[in-house]
Amino acid sequence: MFTTIVSFIIVFGVIVIFHEGGHFALAKLNGIKVNEFSVGFGPKIYSKKKGETDYSVRAFPIGGFVKMDGEDGFSENPRGFSNQGPLKRLSVIIAGPLMNFVLAVLLLSIISFNIGIPTTTVEEVFAGKPASMSGILPGDEIKTINDIEIKSWSDVSSAIASSEDEIYMTVDRNENLLNFHITPVIEEETNRKIVGILPTIEKSLFKSISAGWNQMVFICKSIFGFLGDMISGNQVEGEVIGPVGIVGIIGEAANTGIMSLLFIAAYLSINLGIINLLPFPALDGGRLIFIILEIVRGKPVPPEKEGFVHFIGFAILMGLMVFILLKDIVRLF
């Protein structure tokens, strides 16, 4: 239980620091006065003022905030958020979710580098399997399958999985191109098509970053697909979970190993980035909509009207949070 709680605080702390740090950094770069940078909500348990900003840690580690002067209305301070041009305000708002994606790419890149990137060169050939029987040897670099260029090991897996019968594989062996006809078989344990080869694994910083980016994009697409199915009323796999459920997931990941914990942290960071960009009042995406309206109209929406809309949105979000929290508690018992 102790490991679970500590892991939850660390994971959420890092995600919140990156998110709010994005808002904070752009606010400072744009000369906006920041009154407080807080990790957590509720009563303060630590606070230190440095310059004009109060840096604090609060009791409940499930979020955080950057309190800018004039953020919620009129300010006489020329450095107030509300007195800045729309593009400056837009950059400050969008920087938070953007940093969530940056954090995700960083964490997924670390995972990829630690595990290694599979190349298109064969490391091992299993005796008695189709590749071995066809003459494939360790060290062969796969160039094409069915005349389609192979650029990654995922291309190899996809080509084998999608084959109807025999595949035509071209490999580079000591700078000589050799052709092989191979008939995949079904692996009983996984019920997938295989030819009986494993790739060489390499550790490359550049390729790890590229793999981290590609995995982040893939996760984004899956989350958008899930949200789209929910909105359209289609049946979805899985369900929405709240803070209690997240604590459990983080605890399981922490017990599995550091790489699992990093993946969950990356996944949660992407979720936070996407959710915050949704065009809903009180979220970053809702604030972006008002700034875009201001740019289109040539004048801002009256602060009291915008504030009322965000208040209603916040109330709805809090109600939804309580509902999800209750579902989490019921699920526990």
C-alpha cells in the first residue's frame, strides 16, 4: 500500500509539474505576473515565495494550478493575463497540454531505449520452423516481403500476419540479395502467423525518440477513438475510471516494474493533455475557444459572461468527478 501511494504521488506530481510548468514558463516568457505555482489542491503544506511568485505544495496531490494576475477577470496591472494580446494568452493556455505530450514522448523514449529497438536484421532462427526450413540465417537483413520495402520490424510482422499463404522474402546476406519462399504457420499459443525468426535489438537514442513519438501518436489515436465511440453512443471496450481506479492501476504498475510505471505515467499524461484540450468550459480547451472567438470577432467576450460559462463548466466537471469517484468506490466493494 505504501508503494502504491508513493508511486501515485510521484506520477501525478511529475505530470502536474510538466502541465502547470508549461503554463508557468510561457507566462514568464510573456512577462505575465504569476502569483502562485501550486502542486496539489486544498490546504498548503509547504510554501516558499521567490521573487513575486509563491511556490506551494498542497494537501491533495490530484492536480495543481498556476495563478496568474488577472486570469479570471479585469486587472489594473499591465502585466496581468487579461491585459495581454490574444496570441500571448493562447500560447500560455496551450503550453500546459503541450507539455503533457512532451512528457509522454520523453517517458516512452526512455522505455524504448531501455528495451531496445528491433531492427530488420534476423538475430535468431528457430529450428524446424518455416524460415529455417527455407534457408534464412541469423544476420540476414530483410529488405522486402512480397516486393514491399521493409523499413521496420513492425513491417515484417504486419506482412507475415496479413499473408494469405506463401510470402516472398528478399534478404541481404553479406551484400548479396537472396530470395526465399516461406509459408507461415499458426502459432498455437498466440494463434498468430509466424515464420520462426527474432530480430536483432539495438539501442539507439534517435530511434528511441522516434519510437516514443510514434507510440504517443498511436495512443492519442486510440484515446480519440474511445472518446468518439462514447460521444456517438457506440459500444466501447473498457470504462472511464476516476482517482481511486487510477491509484490501483499505478500501484499494479509499480509492483510490476519501473518500465510499466513509466508507461502508465506516459498514458495518463497523454490523457490529461487530450482532456484539457477538449472545448469544454473551465478546461484549457474551453479557454482557447474564447480566445479564438476574440480573434475572429476582433474584441473579447465580456469577462463576466466568460467567467459565468467557466463556472458552470467547472460545476459540471465537479459533479462528473464525484459520480466517477462513487463508481470507483462501488467497484472496490
